[in-house]
Amino acid sequence: MVNLDDKLTELRNEENRILGAIDERNRKRKIQCGACDDFHEIGNLKAIQTHWYTPPTGCTEGDYWNDGELQYVCPETGIINRLLFDNNDVPWKERKDFDNNPEEQFKRNYKKLFEEVTDNYDRTIPGKWVNNYYVDRNREKFGLVERRKRT
Ligand SMILES: [Zn+2]
């Protein structure tokens, strides 16, 4: 007779093994650089998580910090790539849904895979930078929600 607790432990171990293998695969995925045009493996890049501030409103709402865009530093040139997403194909009301937000999905699945992630609470970008839409333009490659057909 099968012990259900043992079976569940076994399944969870298997799940963790598969999740680890997926991270390993994703870590090797490459982003074309907006600074040097080469393809860089995500696992070899240093990322910067930006933050922006919401001041307090009225007497009930406190201030807080929001996660902004994710950036990475080109290892060849030191130029910062802003990983930007054009989510205009998704109606405003639906953007908060996880499935309809490719940027949130990318951060959730890939941010932990960069070589390191530092936080920036400053409003300025420290150094030269470029806009990079590679991930957004290749959503399928990164397993992100697909772009909607415009009607
Ligand atoms: Zn580069």
C-alpha cells in the first residue's frame, strides 16, 4: 500500500528538481544588447532594480516605494540597458492581471537568475544608458504572455 505522505514528498522533490532545471535553462537565455549588439546570457549580467516613490496622500494613505523597471549593465561597454516593455496592447483595466503583464512576468521568472541584482532608489540612471526592447519583442522566447493582435 502506498503511503500518501511519502508520495507527496516524492512529488514535491520532483517539482523542485524540475523548477531548478527550468531556472538553469532560463539562466542561459540571451538578451541582445542595445549597447554592443552582442547576445549576453542572463546569468552573466549584473542587474539593477529601480524603485520610485509614491508620496503620502491625505491623512490615511502613507508613502511607499514601487518597483520600477529592471536594467542591466553591458559587460562590454558598461552602458546600462533599460529593459522596457510596451504593454499598450493590453487594456488598462487588465494590466494588473499577472498574465497580462509581461514585465512582471519577466521579473518574477528571471530577476533571480541574473548574476546579481542591486537596488537603485535614485531617480537618475547612474551613467550612460540605452532603451532595450529585446525581451518585449521576443516574448515567446522567454515564455511570456504573447502580444495581442490589434483589432
Ligand atoms: Zn552588451
